[in-house]
Amino acid sequence: MVHADHTVCVVDVKPAAKLTVPKVRDSLSWSRRVIEPHGWEYRVQSEPDEVLLRNVQFLAGYRRSFQFAGGDVTAALGELRSPMAFGEAVRAIVPVTGGLLAARALVLHLLWARRLSTDLTRLLSATSIVTRA
């Protein structure tokens, strides 16, 4: 791929289980030795972590910002200043949204929009710690 700044990145995609196979490892090493001297970036990518992928797919359902009033987003962020459990964050903004389901949806939207953050390599739950991003 060629980036906007005209730098080049070559990406090799291999299943994670194959990365420890000597023949595959040698082949990737050879590719790196050939590509990097040209000043190009070289990356090896594998399938994403399963839990991370599931969390991101779930959060994608809350990506549409037009579904959330700008004033509610601002007010919610004002209430969510310190790290807290996801369930606590939802309860903290119920007064902003007027209901538990709307508050849950807004917290999930804020996670999708990266206004809040949490460890998405762990299954998202009521006890997941969320922080302001």
C-alpha cells in the first residue's frame, strides 16, 4: 500500500498458527530482508484476536452519531470523568438520556467513537473499566 505521504508498506498476511513454522518464518524473514532496504515498511499481519473482533463488531452497531443528540454526548462526557465500570457509567448518565437503554447505547457509542476507552481484548461486560479517551 502507498500512504498519502508516498511511503510504501508491504503487508504479508499469514495465519497466526503458521508463524512458528520454520519454512514460513524463513520466508517472511527473506521478504523483510528484500523489502526494507528499499526504505519500505514491512509488516506481517494475522487474524485479529477473536475477543477483540467480537467487541468491535458489537460496538459497530452503535457507530451512527446521528442517533445521539450532541447535547447528550457532551453532558454524558461531563459525567464520565473518572475511570469506572461500564455498568456504573451507564447508570451515571441515565439522568442525561432519560432511560437505562438509551444510556447503555450512548456509552457504547462513546466507546465506538473513541471518546471513551476500555480493554477490548477482554469481553466487554458491566465490569469493564471505561475511561475518558
